[in-house]
Amino acid sequence: MRRKVVSVVLSAAMMVSMAGALTAFGGETEAASGTEAGTEAFTESPEGSGLIKDGVFSTANECGYAPYNWSQPDDSNDSVPIEDTSEYSNGYDVMIAKKICDAYGWKLKVNRLDWDSLIPAVQSGQVDAIIAGQSMTAERAKQVDFAGPYLYATIVVVTKKDSKFAGAKGISDLSGGKCTSQMGTIWYDTCLPQIEGADVQEAAESAPAMLMALETGAVDYVCTDMPTAQGAVAAYPDLTILDFSGSDDDFKVSDEDVNIGISVKKGNTALKSEIDAVLNTMDKKDFDDIMADAIKIQPITNN
């Protein structure tokens, strides 16, 4: 992206080589009446309940996957320090984590981990929960327990405005194009194979790397979810979103593919229940509004 506007979440990766849902739903939770989303007063968790240690809710995400999460150099917009760094993290995932902490009087700790290290971290007890835009797939549910959903994510395609695929009306119009997505996601493993005749390239290691492949012309389009796409077009004005939802020529996905959840260690039903209690005070509109706030404050720098 050799352009004037670039997201901070992408800028760190760009300095090295240039380097990451929301209208389709798998279901909705019901909002608690008479309470502002996520601010209902909850009873503080009892000691010894197996929830968290010393009142600190330890979470992890990539800190590089806007608008879900990103890194920034200062504490603006109520960002949270990233453990063992001089940086701060913010984004939708951090905003949701803060609502959970506010409900119980917990202190939030954010750890930065690579995507493939997230599940092992919660399995080992290194962190209490993963809040990182994870789809609630059956395969993941064998390894962790999920609270939520805390978001319902539409699957979309992002391409350049001047691309020959920019006018596509469905996935069948994408045949013949080079494409990729982030490794370890349903976008790459489930969605791209549905495009007949697509030239699927090697998976990108991260969402920023995925967008870099598109911006540099290595691929014609990428598959992702709506929030990631919205963050991308805010950073790269030459990109456009192709949303085929509601048509017969769209990706075929299940609820588990588009429902985004918070993972905890297998068998930690106490913490799962506490998280669900907070999420159940919010509905889809609340989630959409919080995501809109995240996209709005996603840092942008002019070069």
C-alpha cells in the first residue's frame, strides 16, 4: 500500500514489508431490559470459583487484526497496555473484554500472540480467554469451550476498485481469479474452495499479509469477513467490498462458521457462564454499534 492512508494496525507490518461481521447472523442474543449494553451490575465472582486469578482477566489476541484488535504506540481512546511491551491494544475484542471486566470489577490484561498460538495458550492456562475473532467451529470446540457468540460475521470478498472482478454479482463471477485469505480460517479452508475455477494461492500468515497480497497485485481478491473488510477499505481507499449475502450465488456457510466466540479452557464452565452472562445483556445491534465504534477509532496515519 503505497498510499497516503494506512491503518496503524497494518503500519507496523508495512514498515517491515507492509503488512488485517456483521450483517449476516447465525442467531441473536436478547438484550436485558433497562440496562445499557454490557453495563449491568453483576455480583463479583466468588474466590475459589475457578474463574480468574487475583481479579485479573488475562486475554490474548494478535494485536494486529483491525478492526477486531490492533497495536498502537499510546493509550489514546482508552486502549490497554500489551503485556511485556511498550505498546497498547484496542479494537472490538478489547472493547468487549473491557465490558466483561467492568461487569465484575476485574482488571484486563492483554497478551499479544500469533494466531496459531492462541488456542494452546488458553489450553495451557497461560491466559484465561481468547478474544480474537475466532469462529465457533466444531473443530475448535473439540479443543476449547466457547462463550458467545459476541459477533455474527458476514463473509465477503475484497478486491480493487479497478479490478475486472469489481462488478461481480456472485461467487461464480470470480472464476479464474487469483485469491487467498488468512491461514487457519474458514475463509481460506471453507469459502475459497467454493469458487469454481478460482486460482487459490498459498494462505497468508496474517490478515495484514492477506491484504498486502491484494494491494501489491499478487492476488485479484481475498475472502474475509465484513468487519475486516470495512477496516481494510478505511486503510486502502482503492479497495472495495463485494457482499453477496442474500443472493443464491453466495458462500455456503453454517452458523458455526459465522458465529464469533470467546474461547476458554475446556471444562471451565464457571468462566464461560460468567462471560455469557455479560454477552447475554447485548443483542446484534449492540455488537454492530461497538464494531462501528472500533472502525471509527481505528488509528489512521497520513504519510
